[in-house]
Amino acid sequence: MNIDTTIKTYPETNMQLRKTSQFLMPDKIGDALKVEGDYNIYPTASLGAGKIYNGFDSLAEYIINKKTVVIDGYGGVFWDKIQANLQDCFDDVGLKVNWIRTSELLKPADVITSMVKPFLGEHESVWGTKTNLQLSDLFENALTSQSANNDSDLNIIIGTGAALSGWEAPVIYIDLPKNEIQFRMRAGSITNLGAAENHEPFQMYKRFYFVDWVMLNEHKKNILNKIAVVADAQWPDSINWMYRTELTKALDNLSTSVLRVRPWFEPGAWGGQWMKRHIKNLNTDVVNLAWSFELIVPENGLVFESDGNLLEVSFDTLMFSNNKNILGKHAERFGDEFPIRFDFLDTYEGGNLSIQCHPKLKYIRENFGENITQDETYYILDCEDSARVYLGFQESIDPADFRSALEQSQQTGEALEIEQYVQSHPANKHNLFLIPNSTVHSAGAGNLVLEISATPYIFTFKMYDWVRLDLDGNPRPINIDHAFNNLDFNRKGEQVHRELISKPQVIDQTADYQLVHVPTHAEHFYDVHRLEFDNTVTVETNNVCHVLMLVEGKAISIQTANGIKHDFAYAETFVIPAAAGSYTITNLGKGRAKVVKAFLK
């Protein structure tokens, strides 16, 4: 996956903050979001009435009844706005509040900068190494010595890390989606934890990914059972909240039935027009759309609905509490990391992705601190007649000549005849191209690629990028050294056709159904089936998690063994947890439906 445009810089040039690919999710569901049979950009799990509350006034009422509370939450929350809105509610009833802000109890910014520096790699590098710091390491000892003021009507400790104070009081946890964090980052309205100033988005994202989010996720996991209230703070002047006991019930229900995360979308240097034309309610002001984060769970959330109110929590909240239900017999291996990724790469009427590869397992562990590596496949969901995929080397490849040509192109800005070195293959709908780590590859122009992959998603080593600039007019980073530390030059010639282009096989069939095995590479820890049917089909999970998408047809209905039923449209990604046991898929369209199913081997 070619995603480091996102982490370097982004197209805020000549755009308002919200003139990006994904606008702010509404805090209430409206008629515009209820389009039957179409791809839904705001999928929700309904909780019934009276579960989610809207507004600072109702949250203030809860706090008044408790008198002393801890308000903790994720990085990127507008803490000043949270405090100001609550204070207005307290002023209305004449209450005196003792506010203690965790931001004032952090270690000095220069000390924190020194602490995190070893995890950020070289300044110009896209990558760092996942930190082993804990959130508590960023605070002075004074955080744990704070106490309530008996002269105040209310005592509130507020800010990221507030639960580290050790107060015996209800914890209100305020979550924030990763896409909203990045919008705020690009707008310059937030900083990294304990940072004295904003840096360029490229550097801020790197620190978020390798330091801040690692600490914050571990902190959330550690305090999850202490949380009394969960709130969603992605709207600057409003807030939705619910009791954690109700959230726990909701997560338990999802972990035994079916779920879909909220997707989000981004433009890019090579982006295309397929998603803009086929997915309703997207922002079409952007020049293109390159990615859809269909199921990149480190950055996706789950949205719940009650009385029209929406509340989003990060996907890892589900994994922290229900990983065994989700992953079944693979839970011990992967822990609370969800291992499969689905996303779209849109080059339809767009450009070629960079010529690239991904790190070997040993390399990604030793250099970047990841547990699994970026093994990928390209499933061609749609394509133009001339579309191609670059994959594997020519039989005649000479590594030294290839490197020399790449370096000369980088230095001079001259284009390469890349097919002298790298093979290109015609792309057709439903082809599956196999891209185990260390394989040279690229999606050519004219494709809508469903990328079925292992979860890591930013470790792309570019060797050649067609001598183009990013959407801000800057050169995109080239990583020839990293690439040549990982490239497998034996993946060349006829071996590419034999081993890296999947050969589908029918392994079960009836008059109105067939099960097609679309084999992955031996190095992939996941496999792919395609269910093709006219009416209905029932599937057993066998204690394994399934990730699915309707890749041909109008819509399908899913009913799990517990009776829960959901409808899904063409191109929507959804997950059947291992604990669901079984599920029945009903074709809601007129022609034969085709559903791709990825699962762990």
C-alpha cells in the first residue's frame, strides 16, 4: 500500500480544512445518511432508545451528581473547549469548580522531546520505531499528588492521562477518531503530547504513529474497566456520550454478530475518480480520491446510534475487550491486534502508484517495532480496459544496473523505462495479484484495487515515482536504501506468473452456488475465498474471523446465528467475528452475487 503521502503532507493548499476528502461526521443521523441499497459512509450499530445522550448540559448534570470526576481522553481533544462548555453549564447553576489540568503537570517540553527522539528515526525519514515509553513517563510526580478542594462544589481533573492521578472517582473518557486527529493536525490546531509547538504534518504524524498513539492505546486498555462514561469529542461545540456499561453490551453484541467500521477517504498524487463517482455523500471538491480506509483498524472507528445520536469509539476498544470473540482460535497469536486490512486504491482515470516494496518480517520488527509485516494482495474490483499491474522483475534483472538507473533518475529527474526491469500484467476484474513482502510491485493507472492485506499500512519503500510531485508540489520521498535491503530479486521471469498471480479453483458447487478458492502466497497468513451464488448460502466460521465484501451484485443480507440481520451494499466491507458461529448470506439483487471472504489460515 502506497500511503506515505498521508503522513508527509496533505492538500490543505488553497482549501479550507473541511475541503478534504471526508467531512466531519454529524453528531446526529439524518435522512441524507439513510440511502437504501447504496454504499453507506456512516455505518452505524443501533442500540435502541435512551443509550446515547447529546449535549454538554446532560454531561454536566452527570458530573454535578458525582461532584468529583476524572475526565481523561485521547490526544487531539480540544480540552479548552470541553472545559469551557462544561463551565458554562456549571455557571448557569452557580457552582464553584476546582479544575486541575493535566497539561500543566507534564514534564517540560524539551525533556519530553529528548525522551521521544530515539523513537522518531532520522528527521527526513517517514518511519520511526514504536516506543516503549508509557504515558505516565511524560508526567511529573505532581500528577499523583493532586487532591480535591473541599471548598469547591465540584472537583475535576481534566486532560489526557487524568486517570493516572489515581483519584477514586468516576472516569469520563473522551475518544477522538484518527481521521479527525489528522484534520486537526493539518489545520495546526493541535500538537503532539507535551510538544511546545506544532511541526509540519509529516513529523507530527510520525510521532503520533510511533509514540503518542502507542502510549495512548496502552493507557486506554489499562483503564478500560475503570471508565464510567465514554464520550465522542469530534464536534467542537457539541458532545455525545454514553455509559460504559451500555458500550460494553454493544461491543459484546458486535463481537458475536457482524460489524462494519466507519470508512474514510483521502486524495493522493496518483488518485482517481472511481470512488467520487460511485460512492454518494463524499466531498467531490477534491481533485481525486486515492484511498478508502475500508478496514485499516488502527485508524478506523465503530459508530453507535441511539435516538438519532451518534457516538464513535476506536476499533481497538472492541479488541481490548473482545479479542477472543473476534479472532477465535487466532486470538493467542495476534492478541488485540486485528491482522487483516481492506482498503481501496483508486487509480481509475488516475496515475500509477510508485514502484515499491515492503519490508521482510525480521526487518520490520528490528527497525520499526511492528509484530507483523506488510504482506499484500491486489484484488481488482473494477478497471479500465488498458489497466495493468506492475509485479515482479524481468528475467534479465541485474540488481546493480537497476539500482544505478533508479539513483540516476532520482538525481536528474529523468523518467525510466521501468518495464526494462519490472514486469507489467494486464488487470481484469476479479484478478488477485499476490504481493508478499520484498516483492517489487505497483498498481497501474485505471484500476480500482481492493487491497486485501496484513494490517501494517505505512511501510512502503518507494524506488521510483514516475518523476512527479505530491499534491502540494513537493517531491515524494524515495527509499532506495530500504528497498534494496529487502527486495527479493528471485521473484522474476516465469516464476512471477506461477507464484504471484492467483489461480482460482472451484472447491465446492451446487446448481446455484460455487465456492472459489483464490489462493494467496505461502508467505501470506491469510487466504481468500469467493462465494458466488444466486439465492442464499450459509457459512460456518469454524472459530475463525471472516472479512467480506460484495464484489459483484447490488446488495446482500447477512443473518448471523443469533438472529441479528444486516444489509450490505456493493463494495462495503464487513467483519464476521469468529464467535458468530455461522451466518447466512441472501442475494438481494437480480444477478449472481459474488462475495470475497478473507480469513486467517
